[in-house]
Amino acid sequence: MAAPAPATAGELLRIDPLELRFPSVELKKQISCSMQLSNHSNDYIAFKVKTTSPKKYSVRPNTGVVSPRSTCDVVVTMQAQREAPADMQCKDKFLVQSVVAPAGITVKEVTGEMFTKESGNKMEEVKLRVTYVAPPQPPSPVPEESEEGSPSRASESENGDGPAGGFTRALRERIEPQEKSTEAGALISKLTEEKNSAIQQNHRLRQELDSMRREISKRSGGFSFIVVIIVALLGIFLGYLMKS
């Protein structure tokens, strides 16, 4: 990137910089740059800023007064553009006019007639160029290696492509089957417990059924038709439990 244009040390105002540099134009977005007007004299200096493209730029302030031994910042804003400039070239120019003004003058008292040759005032005119500055290039996506090791090596280790990655991959292959076998063992243990519980429940039902049979035999001396149905239903229920 070229160095900024140097400031000019005129008799009235020192303007810094002499070149208005705008970052690369972004479509449909305003962009701004600034310049500083410095008064190193003991006089009041009135100034006025003009441009060859008044509809394209906004200058704040475009007219003002710089007190003795003081400065004034001027902001130039480029309006949003619909089309990108061709070849990053710009032919726009600015003109800063300055005159010695009466002591104690205010901005409201500055008039256009003060900047004419007919006024008899001591006046200076400084032309400023406009340039477009390309944005800085992004850093290289390829990381540089350090003394302790490069990021690419660390990536290889994580992905299992380097020597350390081979050990990591082997360890992962050994641990994963163990985890799966642990889950399978827990599932088998749970199913075994449920099966044992069903067998115990079946055993209790058989005992209750035998007790009912003995009680009925004592009372009626034999099985009735209802008892036979109950026994058959119990047998079906027990068979279903054994299957599940």
C-alpha cells in the first residue's frame, strides 16, 4: 500500500492529508475519510471545501473557522454507490479555500463572497485528489510450523494419520469393543433377572393352585366343572408367562 500523501504547510492552513483515501467501494454502503486543517498562525482562518462531484460526496463541515493555534477535522463521506468504479480509478477532486478572517468571527458570519478575488482578502487554494485503496489481503490459510510442532501434525494425531494417531486409533479400537461388550452384558443380566422373576412367580402360582385343589377336594370330594375351567385358565396363563 502506498504511503499517505504528505501534508502541505501553506501560509494559512496546513492540510493533512493532501489525498483523500477511501477503502475499496462497497456497493450500497457509505464510506468516509477525514482530513485535518491546522492553523499555526495568530489569525482567524475561514475555510470552504468544494468538490467536482457535490452529489457524490457530503462534507461536514464544508465551511468553518479555524481559531489561532488550533485545528479542525473535516469528514468527507462518499454516498452509497450502485456500481463499482472501473479499475479502481477516481477522477474526483476537492478544493480547500482559506482566507484570513476578522478576529472573533463565527461560522455563521462566513460568506461565499469572502473567498472571491474581488473581496481583496488574502486567499489560498489547495487541491486534493481522491483515490480508492484496496482492502488488505487476508492472512494465508496455511499455518506456519512452530518449534514445538505444526498444527498440521496435531491434526494428523487427532485424525489418526501420524505415529501418535496410530496409537490413538489402536486404543480406540480396543476400547470400543469393551464398551459394547459391557452394554451387552448388562442387557443379558437384566433379561436373566426378569426370567428368574417369572419362574419364581410361576412356582408361586403352582403352589397356590395345588393348595386350591386340595381345599376343593376336601370340600366337595372332587373337581367341579368351574374348577376345571379355572385350572385351564391358570394353565394358559402360566404357559404365556413361560413363553415371554
